[in-house]
Amino acid sequence: ELPKICVLGTQSAGKSSVLESIVGIDFLPKSAGLCTRRPLELRLNYVSETESKPYGVFDELPGQKFEDFNLIGNKIIELTNKVAGTNSNIVDKPIILNIKSHTCPDLTLVDLPGITRIKLQGSEQGDDIYKVTKEMAEKYCKDPLTIILSVNSANVDLSTSEGLRMAMDIDKEQKRALGVMTKVDIMDQGTNAKKILMNQEI
């Protein structure tokens, strides 16, 4: 059985951008704040460029094939709203998207909702939103065949990273977790990520 890669991190850490760079196509919804509100399982299949144009198929929309990746992004939002509503709720019912493209490897990636500590005002989130997002992340990451991709923003103190703490708790021997630094370009002037990248900080 091939491993899955689960992308773990707090809100707005850059998880979706990391996934897009692996897929090789920009298509995931991005905005400030809460974007991923249902787990998104991306089942990637490499096909040669001569074999077919890149396309995606959703398990929830049988018989529909999408070659327009902007439309795929819109469908992810639509399917999220259909199950989780439009008011920032987070639901553990994955969207399964099969992508065939010459830009991607054969791989399964799971984009998880960001770990959320505090309920958004006026949203449908419960007071237990931290418990819900934490348990969801643990459920997907605890499988010993799952590689944990801990995505962290370089302009935030790494010692406060909830996603990194969780990855270290789940993978105590640190055999199947990888740290990824995003947003290095917006670190404060005079600072750099050298110590972090050389494992000299954490």
C-alpha cells in the first residue's frame, strides 16, 4: 500500500499553495482566513501529455469531467458549502478529487482544515472547534503509512506552532514527518530561516 501525505498546519500557513506546487497546477481556493472546511483528498495520477489533457473528476459528481481547473476550484467551494454551509463551519466529510495530469506524480494528498483554537464570531462553528479540528487532524495522520507534511509560516515563531506540536506528538520517533517552511519572503527584515532549515532551532 502506497503512503498518503497529510498536510497539517494552522489556518493560513500556506498549505494549499504547497499542495498546488506538488500537483503543478493552480486551482485550490485561497483567501484570507478560513478556506479549507472539509478535508480534500487529492488522488493524483500521472498521464503523459500526449495521452490526455489534465482533468479532474469528483467522486460526488459522477460522470462529470473537468478540464478547466478554475472550474474545479469553484466546484470545491460549491461542494464545501453544500455540506458545511456558508458560515465558516468545518465538517469531517472529505471531498475526493481524482486528477490526471502530466504535471503530477502518482500520489495521494490530503489537505486538512487548519487547526483552529477559537470559534469565529457569528459563525456556525461550535465552542469545541479546537477539539473538532485537532481530532480530525489526528484521525488522518495517525495511520503509520501516512507521511505528515507539517506546513509552517516562516514569519511566525516556530515554537508556537500547533501543527508542528501535533506532528511531533503523533510521530514520536519523527520517522514520517516533514517540516515545510512557507512565506520566507515576508519574514521581518534582518531575520532569516537558516537555523530553522538546518534543524538548529527545533
